[in-house]
Amino acid sequence: ASQGHWAQAVQELMRAVMRALEERALLDARPGRTADEAAGEAAAALPAYEDRLRAAARDFDDVTYGGRAGDEDSYRRLSTLDQDLAHAQPLLTASGTSGSSRP
């Protein structure tokens, strides 16, 4: 991002956000999960962030697969989401776990 490589910055930050959610056990670590799948699964535990998670997944897909050039606005939105998610309290289910799927 500091060099203006917005597409790469969006990709790397989205991956870091998903990794952070895995580390918090709000997402199961699962190789091959799409950004949209990850956003949907994360939204189960963090429903107040669903729209922003899905928008971040769209931005990721647009620059990764859609050939769109990344931009600073997309990166800034994702960066703000990352900061907000770091402080977000997950919705707990009756069993005491987050909305992620676990045995």
C-alpha cells in the first residue's frame, strides 16, 4: 500500500483479515475457501459486519479475478474493517461457540 500497489495491498490485507478470524477461532482454517465463503461464514459470528465483509470479498474478487485495478479507497475500507473486527465481539450460540462450523 505504501508503494501504491493497491490491488496487491487489497489481496494481502483480505488474506490477513481472514487469517486473523481463523486465529480467533471465528473461522475454521480451510484451504481453498473463497473470499465470499469466508465473508459469509465470518458474518455468522459477526452479523453486524456482514455487509462490510461481503463488500470486502467483492473488492478482493474484483482485483484478483475481475481484472480491476485496486484503489486506495478499497484498501482504506478494508483496513478500517480489519481494525473494527479486531475489537468486535462475536455472537455466541446457545452452545457457547461462535457461528463457525465445528464438530
